[in-house]
Amino acid sequence: MKSIRSLILISVILFSCNEKEVHTTTEEPTAPTSAKNIILLIGDGMGLSEVSASQFYNENPSNFDRFPVIGLSKTSASDNLITDSAAGATAFASGIKTYNGAIGVNPDTIAVPTIIENLSAKEFATGVIATSSITHATPASFYAHVKSRSLYEDIAAFLPTSEVDFFAGGGLQFFNKREDKTDLIALFEDNKFHIDTTGLNGKPSAEKQGFLLAQNAMPTMETRGDFLPKATQLALDQLSKNEQGFFLVVEGSQIDWGGHDNDATYLIAELIDFDTTIGVALDFAEKNSETLVIVTADHETGGFTLSSDERGGYNKIKPTFSTDGHSATMVPVFAKGPGASAFGGVYQNNAIYQKMMDAIK
């Protein structure tokens, strides 16, 4: 009887050892807990109804469905319940609430450091892309410091000597047809930028790269084609060469303009283009597991909603607008990658800055 118990004990020990060995050999690598790269995509004027429209009217699967973490951002400015793009973008870029029209300055018009300036000091590569002029409110808030968003030439003067390594958008006239006659294109070249004004003809290089492809804003999506996803891919190819990491901000600027115009066709085309660009970012992040991708909006525009069409009942959607301005509604925040869990919940828009900084190694 004693020998039988001994055999049973030996069998249990051997089985336990085999179980442990099998578990050890099949264990998956631990996912990164901090981000080396951050891609922030801003759909200007994009509320939850706009996101829904991009899903209903898109012939392809929605890239919004690929995000595991979703939060809500409160968008009010320091001086108004309803924010504009300047105050909204400064909240993301510098972590403060400020007045409508402010570009990288606090309510007392004192310059505040941007995330691009802070991360560049840590040797991160940085980039800015927009379908507006590169001097427009949202992109400008990440590299400039002026008291009013309307001072386009003052904003432009910051870019050649900024810490930005890659940019693409419109706004050429603010650099080469200035009232002060200053040739900022030459200043770019003095600061090791390669500037292209003809098309996205670049390739990854050791130099800084800039693309100014329209006198003011870029054309609408139907004319400019795949500029936004192509520019995003080009930026990722360039910035990812930096071993320390990178920060890239990409704005779908004209979603907002479709909302202001109460033009559903314009709005939806810009949303689908933005969705395609999100796919470029997520595809990159799937191959680079240390990349955090965040998608949000500075505010909602147009009071846009997807109403039921009286003629089609509850089985037909009719896009409708309630204003030609902005609204105070909260906007969604989507996140995927290291540090994404911090973006769940409800919070003020300026909290997004600190969440991004906390996610970095």
C-alpha cells in the first residue's frame, strides 16, 4: 500500500512539472507599458454624430472600430462655454485652458511650452500635418506662440526655426509673399529643411522636410486626393528613423469646414478621408508596438446629427444641422497602444496633454 502511494505521489509531481514546462514555453511576450511614439489625429469639428456618419457612409470597414479604449472630452475654453480651434488645440498642445483665438499662450498672452518643444528637448522627432494652411489655428498651436490666430504671418515666422522636423499642408503665401518681404523659404533652407511646393515627392532622409502645397488651404478632398493618408505615411517613414521616438499630430481640418457650411456631402467626404488616415496610423502601430495612437476632436461643428428621414421612416438617415457654428457637446477620444487605458472616462480637453506625457517612457 505504501509503494502504491509513493507511485501516485511521483506521478503527481511529474505531471505538475510538465504542466509548468508547457505553460512557460507558450507564454507571450509582455506588451510595452510606455510609449516610444505618439500619433495624435485631430478631426477638427468631429463629434460623435460625425464619427457615426463616417461609419454609415463608408464603403470600407470603419477604422474607428479598431480602438479598444474610448473616452469623452469636455471642450469649453477658459473664456467661453464653446471653444474655437485655437483654444482647443492649445489645450492639447500645452495642457492649459485658454481664451478663444489664443495660439500657444495662456489667458494672460504669455507663451506656454508645447508638447513638440518639450519632447524635442528629449530628442524626439516631431511632425505636423493639416489639410488647412499649416499656419491655421490647430497646427499652429503646436509650434507657435501668438495672441491671435488671425496673425498668420507672425505664426509662419515661428516654423522655420521651430523644433518641427516634418510638416505638410498649405499656406505657402505666408512664407514667400509676406507683407514684410521676408523670404522664409530661404530661412527654412538655412535651418536644414528641404522644402517642396510641388507635391509629396519626398522620401525618408536625414534632413528636415516641409511641404507647402497650396497658397492658403489645401483643396477639398475630391481635388487633393490621398494627400492626408499619403502625407501621414511619409511622415511616419521619416520620423520613425529617429531611435529616441517621435510625436506626430495630424489634422483633418476640413471636417470643420463642412460643418460650418452645413454641407453633409463635403463633411462626409472629409470624414472618410480622415478615417483612411486613421487606418495608416493604426497599421503602423500594429507593426510598432511602442506606438500610442489617439484620435479626438477640438470641438464639434454644425450641431450635426443623423436624423430619421420622414419619407424613409426609421430605416433611412437624413443628415441635419442645427447651427453653422460650433457646439458645446463633448467629443469622443479613441486610444490604442501603450498608455491607452488612461484615455477612458470623462475629462477636460487639456488633460489629454498630460495623459500623452505620462504615456512616454
